[in-house]
Amino acid sequence: MSNIAGETVSKGRIARRLILALVLFSSLITAVTTTIQLFVDYRRGVSNIERGFALVESSYLDGLTNSMWSFDDAQIKILLAGMSKLPDMEFISIQVNGETKWSVGQKVSENVLSTKFPMQVNYRGEVWTIGVLTVVASLSSILERLWQDIVVILISNAVKTFFVVGFVFIVFHRMVTRRLGQLVAAIKGLDLEAETTTELSTEFSSARKNSDEIDDIGIALRNMHTDLVASHQSVLERENELRLVTDNLPGSIIHVGMDQCYKFASKTTEIWLNRPVQEMIGKPVRDVLGAEVYEKFRPHIEAAMAGELQEFEMSVTYADGIPREMEITYVPHIDRGGKVVGYFSLALDVSDRHALEERLRQSQKMEAVGQLTGGIAHEFNNLLQVVSGNLELLETNLNNDSVSEKRFQAIHRNVKRGADLTDRLLSFSRRQPLAPRAVDVPQILAVMQGMLGQTLGETVSVEVRLVSDIWSALADPGQLENALLNLALNARDAMPEGGKIILAANNVTIDEADVANHEDRDPGEYVEIYVRDSGSGMSDEAIARAFEPFFTTKDVGKGTGLGLSMVYGFAQQSGGFVEIDSELEAGTTIRIFLPRTDAEGDLARTSVAPTVSAQPGNSAVVNISKDRKTILLVEDDADVRAALRDQITKLGYRVIEAADGAEALSQAEQKQNIDLLFSDIVMPGNLNGLELARQLRRRLPILHVIYTTGYSDDIVAQTGHLDDGALVLRKPYDGKTLEDALARSFDH
């Protein structure tokens, strides 16, 4: 610290100024006092000369005058010689009629004082001037003495000033400069990160002996340092908290000044712009963003700098190369005087939100279309049931009419086609009956390879690629084959000149991060089965609508638009999902993800209802007396109910009709001999077919039950569980299936 103090003294401007002031002041005082003293000495010398002149007049003038009047030349010379001895007398002369008669000395000096005395005598009452006495005194000796005095005064004052300045310097150094040096060193050593400063604490204290104002300054600085440390720590804490908040916000926060240079930027900004925040601070926005990106923002920046709030969305690709959908807000920064001094910016990446909203809209659209198609399929199945039932009733009156029989067969075929169409619609709406079990995927693909090799033609080759240890998938094998067949047929149609189809399977694990933005899937282990072609590919617009029913890119009459929708519904109903990867002129890959299964116990955990239906052609009709059997027929559709009533009556059973559950309960209370309940599952009112059967079985424990539905067996998962022994008939069904179902139910 002493080195710093000494350096401070040697370089101290205060010491230099003090010394200079002392020297100048001393010189000024010396000059003034010397001038006064010289002036006094000069006046004293002049006064001495003037006294000499007076002495000449009083003591010598009369003697000289008398000597001249008496022509005493010797006496004149003696008097003149005596006068020349007077101080500073340089030249004395006596002139008579303008002519010098007597003189002593010589005029050699320029600086002289002279005076003339008339030499007069009084003779006979008249005053006679007999001559003029001229006395000249030299100032040279006076001036010489003055110069000697000046030298003595200057030297003595210089010595005095030197010692005084030295003394003051030493005192000032000890009392001020050295202490100031210590104070400067202590101030330079201040650290806002440290809670105390040792030098300020030890060197400056009010308790120190002979404490002075510098101690007070040191104490004040120490207190100020303590306050600054506390304030600095508080600012750091708030800054860290602010930085923590801004760095963890899912967006970019920046502050731009009036010069359009960055003053603050959050961590997200650093990531997006691929540039450290420290490098951005103080740099112009245009230079950091680049001219192309800046031009997109420029109108909004100019508006914000004009004091206007800006809220807008924009597609931007920053320096990191990732395209983003941005939601941006510019808030003008207005100072207390109402002047705009910059703006604040909050930019949020809403790409995921937009994608999620789009997927949600797509999901809602698919759900709405699914509900619509399911409802249409249900109503269409009722229509087909009416047509099929009445058609079979009419066939009994053909009387071997071959032409009519062909027409009836054509009607039957189209009823079957209609039923197939509703199956596809139900598949899309996830209401088709499934029988899920553990599926050996490699075996399924091997079977499909052989079948497709014969189906697709010679111009299309089929390749199967498998990795080892493919997991078993939980799915309905028949529906899986139908889905793969649909995909293969679509792939063939995308390659009119031939090409290659690849069937492959992989094991896939999907975690929480993979499903974060997908509502149609759950994390877990899946078996991925994909079909890839080398065809023309699909546009983005076609991919977005690919799973919609009846949407097709094929020519009129070459496609129903139900193939991919059926695949979509099958995957969703099986607990999986579907993805499409396609590029125009580069081919398409459609991936089906089905949940992995390891045990039969997985079957009980699936939401797909068990298939329970009567199958035509597998009847086991027993010899039962039908005349003694009464069937309670419950169907809300009057036409379906009428056709079923006639068909069941024709089979030899007694039929009691009801339009809904409430009417059926009323009929059961009036008729005690009901043997079988034949009811639709979904009916208007608060009582569905399942609940109706339960209430009736409380009164009739041995009641047989057959359910019928225009949806599928999975409707049971929504309305309740099947009772033991109950059968389900899916509409439309023919008379043979109806007869077999009744026989099986009574035989149960």
C-alpha cells in the first residue's frame, strides 16, 4: 500500500498544485514587498541627495558668493572641494555670464539629479547676480545599492520559501497525501463481491488517535461500500432471478434500444440465433438477424419504435436453420417523459401448438366423420335387414319362376355388397367386430407374400423384410390381413407400370416424448408393420385427407375411398395407430403400429368387445316344439320389426312385439309365458337391450336372450356386458342365420 501511496504522492496533482501555489504566492509576496522596500530605499537615497542640495544652499552658497565677490579663488576651490565630498555629488560648477569659471568633478552618469543656485550679492541696496552654482548628484550609487538589495531579498526569500514549502510539503504529505494515497489504494481495492474491506476498516476509524476529516471520509466510504455490496447483491439476486425466469420461459425475450441495438436477450434467443448472448448485446438487430430476416420484421419494428403495440404471427427460419411458426409481441418502451426509447419483444414458437391444433382438428373431423359413418352404417344395416327379410318372405312365392329367381339372387348379391360396405364404414368408425389375439406377424407377412404374388400381377414384385425376434402383436388376424391387402392394392394402383412392394416389420418402443404432440397414441411397445411402394407418391393435401371415408385420388369408378379409412379404423380399434410417409415421385410408406402382446391375459385388457354372433351354415338345430315357444321381439324400427315378426312367425314361434324397453316390460307383465327375448341393443329411451334383459331375468331367470344390432359387438363395451348364454346377430342377417340363432339359443 505504501508503494501505491508514494506513487500517488509523486503523481499527485494536489501536491503539485499546492507547491506551485505556495511558490507563486511566495513569489508574489516577495515581489510586492521587495518593490515597496526598493521604492522606500530609492526615496531615501533621493532624499539624501536632496538634503545634500539643501546643505549646499545653506552652508556653501553664501561662502562661495562672498569668495567670488572678493575674488578669492583659493577659497572658492576649497569650498568646491568640500562640496564634492558630499554623498553622491558628481559634478559642481560656477558659471559667470554663461561661462564656467570654476568646476569640480565630471558628469559621467546618465541618471542624475541636478539643481542650480543663483549667486547673488546686495550692493548699495541692489541685488546683483554674479554667477550660477550648478550641483549635479548621481543616482548610480543608489541604483547599485537597490540592485544589491534586490539580490539579497530574492535569495533570502527563495531560501525562506524553499524551507517553508518543504515543511508544508512534509506536513501535507504526512497529514494528507499519504492518507489520501491509502484511501485511493483502499478504494481501488474495493470489491463489491466482498462484504467488508480490510484497509478501510483498519486505516480509517473514528476511534483512531487524532482522527481527522480523512478518517471521516474513509468511514463514509466504508459505510457506502457496505451499502453498495448489499445493493449489488440484491441486484445480482434480482438479475439472476430475472435471468432464471427469462431463460426458462418457452420463448425469446429481448430488449432493443432506440439505436436498434440489443440491450438484453434471453437464453432461447441465443439458441434460435445460434449466437452467444454476450455477442448480441450492443449489436444492431439487422446485423444479428441478417438482412433477409430483418426485412420481415422491419415494418413491425418501425411501428413499435413509433409507440404502437405490435402483435403478429410469422413463419421464420433463424440462424439455427429450423423453420418456426412464431407468435410475436412488440411492446414499446416508454420512459417517464413519455418518449419511446426502444421496445420489448416476446416471441413464442407456436409450431407445435399449430401442429397440435391441426391434428386436433383432423382428429375431431375424423371422429365426427366416424360417428356419421357409424350412424349411416347402422341405419343402412336396418334398411338392408328390411330388404333381406322381406325378400326372403317373397321368395317363398316364386313358384319356380327362373327369371324372378335370378332377380332375387341379384338383389341378394347387392344386399351382401351393401353389408360389406357397411362393414368397411364400421371399420373406419371403429365399430367393427374384432377377435383380437396374439398374432405371429412374420407368419402373416409370409402368407401375404404368397397371396399378393398371385393377386397383384407379374409387373409388381413383393419383398418381405424381417428383423429377428419380432414381437407378437395384439390384433384380429383376419382384419390385419384385410388391412395389408388394402394397402398392397393401393400400392399396386400407384405403380401402373409396375414396381416393387416391400412388406416389413420392426419392434418399436414409443416413449412419452414421442407421444407428446399426438393424441391418437399411447407410449408403450408396438410392432410396426409397413407397406412401401415405389410409386408416384402422395401430395401433402392428399396425405392430410387420406383416412377420410370416400376420399380417393383414383379415377371415377376405380376406387371407393374406403381402403385407407378401413386401415385407420382397424389400427385405432386395435389400440394402435397409422402413419404415412410419402414424397411425390418417390413412393409411399404406410406404417401400422399394433400393441405388443406376450400373453393371453392381454386379451382381457383390450377394449374390443368379444365377438358373439350366430354364423350361418353352422347350425345345430334341435327338435324343439316351436308352438310352445313365445318370443318377445323388441325393435324400435317399425319396418325391421314387421319383417322380423313375419320371419319368426313363419318359423313357427309366437311373437309379442314392442317398440322400446318400456313397452317390452309392460308386455312382459301381461304375458307370463315369454321364453326368449329378441332385442336390439341400442334403443331410444333410458332402457337399452342389455338392461332390459337383466330386468326381465329377475322375473324370468331361465329367459333366453338374443341381441341384434346394426353397429357391432363393441357397442357392448359402451352399454354394458353380455349375459351368459346371450347371442348377438349383426344386421343384416338372413333367415337361415336367424333360424339357427333361435335354435342355438333354445338349445343352450
